[in-house]
Amino acid sequence: MRKLDYAGAIREATWQEMERDPRVFVYGIGVPTWSSIFGTTKGLPEKFGKERCFDTPISEDAMTGFGLGAALRGLRPIHIHIRVDFMILATNQLFNMVSNYIYSTGGKLKVPLVVRAVIGRGWGQGAQHSKSLFSNFTHIPGFKVIAPTTPSDAKGMLIAAIRDDNPVICFEHRWLYWAEEDVPEEPYEVPLGVGRILRPGRDVTVVGLSWMNVEARLAAEILQKRGVSIEIVDPRTLAPLDEDLIVDSVKRTGRCIIADCDWVNSGFGAELSARINERCFGVLKAPVKRIGFADTPCPTVRELENEFYPNARTIVHAVEDMLGLEAANLDGEDFFSHERRFRGPF
Amino acid sequence: MTLARAPLPKATSIQLFKSLFLARRSEEYIVKHYPENRMRTPMHMSMGQEFVSVGVCAALEGKADVFASYRSHAAFLAQTHDTDLFFSELYGRTSGTGEGKGGSMHLAAPDQGHMLSSGVVATQIPVAVGAAFANRQLATGRTAVAFFGDGAMDAGVFWESLNAAALYRLPVMFVCEDNGYAVDTPRESRQVATSLTEAVKPFGCDSYDDDSGDVESVYALARAAVEKAHRDRRPAFLSIKCCRYLEHVGTSEDWHWGYRDKAVVEREWISRDALVQQRARLLSHQVSESAIAAMEDEIDKAIRASVARAAEAPIPAPERLYAGVFHEKA
């Protein structure tokens, strides 16, 4: 085993699947260029040729239909959007075509299309380069929706997605691309629809989505010093959801905080909260709490941006609040700052 | 570009006549049975326009992947000739491709090259481009065809698709059934370009006009266009003038809407109806009146049998609602 970062894991999954199956190809705006989608497509055009790794016009709508047509006729496309905000242009095809193609044809067709969407905070990204939009896609039947947090999950889940005969949307938070861990070298699948307990705990269940699991791990370390134990559950797949894993955890702890990196209002956390309330009503010691973006468009100026985004500090205070503890002074804690790695411009 | 052409062989003329008759008569049965309220799906009738898809599909000799719009009936029947599947889906029966989950706007017979038709204007067009890419990569020898109305050319995705097809040098057939209206809004109220074929030319495709209203003209044009598209590795755009005889959606006439003049439509289109023309052509090919009547009778019987089978076929069980959201392994 060797260490690999998340971007490398995505790249390795793609590389190995393209080697295994000549029908797999990868495309999207900027995909084969120098920036190579945060390095996730680096070297693919040289290795596999420009028929299997190619750039596109700035035509997200048509190029999504293109992926659908290619998938229907025997290829296995991976379409990449460098920002989920740009994928909104593709939602006519995704919502009106891709999501219902299998159903309308009696379940017999295969649509092995993977759509990768980069999400996450950058460096003063402002209102149009910062969305997540999980619930917009989990709202529509017919998609599998995944958001892996760890590099090993990213590799295994992307391989599972590429081998799946249904449309899969993969959300990747850009800060996760730097995360490193031991990742097996050989190809493997992490099954879609199965969640994971990232850290066992006793007092509060924190259901984290994507990047917020990193923040939750940091919060867990801080809280542990005060004798508070949180259990971190990473659904990994948002649709279909591993509801039992979450419900079992909440039944053990009796408390749940949902840490989303998206707007709270009508967000995926609202769905999680509803399902937890439906199945855990009698055992809940406190109302389910949701954490997420402020209910505003994303501001650009740093000081307001810091207010807009939740982080480990937000989680720690939410846990304290739920347990009736005094708010601890966190001044001595070392919180994540992307500026140690990254100072723009994009 | 229009083409001078030699007369088609008699067998081809007969084949085109039968295909036209099949589409027309099938829709006549829809008109007849629709008021029974057993085909509960919005019908966008092809009547009057059938010669476009009949001509193009015949020219591609079954080796087409057809991506049609909600005005799908003629394209479906021209490609598949499968009236059992057709009426089963309209009646919402388990014997339909989508077991009724598709309906009139979402007809499909993928095994026969008719992909799912689409109810949102222009959405089927880029899908054809992707299919053309797969057909090239997998060397299937098939040709992707997108059928759409002039309304679809208002949509940005049409232009995106045309650009992508030309950029990637894909031999997609873009076939515009130009009936001049988006519902009842005339083309002049929606588009600046006075000529669709001129408008698409800078995109690196071959473009063809046809206002003959004649299935054989469309057939010959499509044959030449598809051959050139494959040879030169570029898309083809066919703009075929046609006339929708019935209302935008539904099975009635719509003269009372007042957006078009019945006398003008009768003079310019119905008087030279493609099916009537083709029937006359068979007579000129020395096919006897009785031989033609026998063909018509045979097709009519087959359609009636399909309607009867569909009407009696099982309705999907309630639990089928949840089936097939994702691919079901056979």
C-alpha cells in the first residue's frame, strides 16, 4: 500500500477502468488541458488518445445529451464539470432525458453515464463558483448520487460508478483533492448505496457530507478532550441512501447533527432530518440539528465568506449546544485553513 | 442544395407507399378510437408530415438510430413498422416497450433503432450526436438521425449540437420537419433567419432544402446526404417543408384557431398530399388499382389486429410503478 491523494485516486480509478474497458472515455470542458481538472485527468490523453479523452465546446447541455447518446449506444462516458454551477446548464438533459430514459423504456436500456461535478469553496469564488446543489440531484428519481470523502472511497466508488449501468453523479469537493491516505493499488469497487462510519462515538451522531466529514473529524478531536464522543457517519452515497446505517447510529446516540456543505433550506439535510425523525422519533433526546451554508448567496469578501461557510468550530458549538455544555474557548485550536495550501486565483 | 435524380425502382416506390400508408392509416385509427378514452396520452399527430420520416428511414435501410420528437408516430412506424408495439404503448399495456410508462411522446424500440422520442423541444438532438460518436467508435455502420421541427431550431441546444457534430466530424443526420409553426406561432415570429439551410451552412455541414412534399424526393435526398456525410465525415442538415394537418396536440383539426387558413393549406398541401401522390405514382408504374387496394387492405387488417391485441393486452400491475427506475438485469 502507498499513500495517494484524492485527486490521484480519481485519476487512478479512471486510468485503470480505461485500461480495462475500451468503451470508457472521459470528456468535458478543459479535461485534456494542462490544468486537467485538478490533476484528475493528467496523462490520460497521452495514454489513451484524444478520441477517449477530449475537450468540448462550452455547451454543457448538448454535451450531456452527447454522453447519454454515447451511453445508449454502447460506450461508457465520464463527463466532467469543473464547477457544479456550470452543470446547471446541463440540467435540461439530466432532468428531462437522462433521469427517465431507462424508466420510460421499461427498465431494459442501460445508461452507463458518469457525471463528475466539482464543488466546494475556493478563494473568493463568489456566488457562481461555490454551489453544491446535492438536493437538486437527489430530488430526481433515476440518478445514483455519490459524494466520496476519503481517497480510498473516491477510487472504489468511482470504479463502481463507471461499471454501473445507470447514470451516476459524483460530487467532489475540491479541498478533498489534497487529502492523502493509503489507497490499494489494484482496482476495486466500493459498492454504491452503502454508507460508512468514519469514527465511532457515543454521545452525538454527526452525519457529514463530503468535506464536512473532514471538519467533523477535527471537531471530534476537540470534543474528545472535553470527554465528548461523537460518531461520524458518512453516507457516501446520497441516492440510494443507506438509511439503516444512519438510523442505527442515531438510535444508539439519541442525538443527531447533520453537517452539510450546502444550503440548509430545502437541502439534503432536510431529507435526512425527515427520515431520521420518521424512524427515530421515540428515541431522540433532542431535535435533529442541521448545519450548512448561510441562507444567502455566497459572498466573495473573505470576512463574510468565513461567516457563510460552516466548519469544525460550527460543529463543536452545535454539539455543545445540544448537550447543554458551556461553549468552550477554541482560540487555541488549530482549524483548517486552505490558505496554507492555496492562494488562488482559482 | 437540391438534387436532380433518376426515377426510383418500382419496388422502392411500393415500399415507400406502404410505409406512408401504414403511418397514415395507423393515425386514422387513433383518430377513430381516441374518443373512447382508452389511449390516455397526449397525441402529437404526424398526419401530413409522414413523408419526411418515411423517406429518411427508408433511405437508411434499417441501419438508423432514430431520435425523434414528441411528434413521433410516423418516425416510429417508418423505422420499425411495428404496430403491435406502437398501439400497446399508446394503450398503456405491458406489451408496449415502456409498458405504458412512455406513451405517445416517449415511444421506443431500441432494438429496432428507434430510441426514446422526447417531449421537450430539441432535447433529442444532442443525444443523436452522442450516438453517432458511439457508432463511429464501435464501427457499427449505423447512422444517427435526429428528427425535429422548426421550433427546435429556436433552441440553443440545436446549435450546440450542430457545432459539436461538425467539430467531431460526426455523420449525424439533422432532419428538420419544417411545418412553419411552433404550436400556432409562425416561424417568422420566432426566427430572424429567412432560410434555415443558409443559417446552418457556416457550421461545416452539408445542408439540403426540399419543398417538394414528395416522399421519393426526400428518400433520394436522404440517400445522397447520408452517403456524403459518411464519406466526408461531416453532419448533414435536411430542411423539409411540410404541413401538419391536425392540431398541435390532439386528433382534431384546428382551423377555428385562426392562425392558418384552411383554403390555403388545402391548396398548397392537402391537394398534393404525399400519400395520394405516391398512390398515383404506383399506378403510373403499372401497379394495378386492385393490387394497390390489396396492399392497403393487408396493412389495414394488420393495424386493426394490432389495435385489437393492444386493447385487450394486460395493464401493468400496480407494483410495476416502482420497477425499472434503474436498469433491470434480464
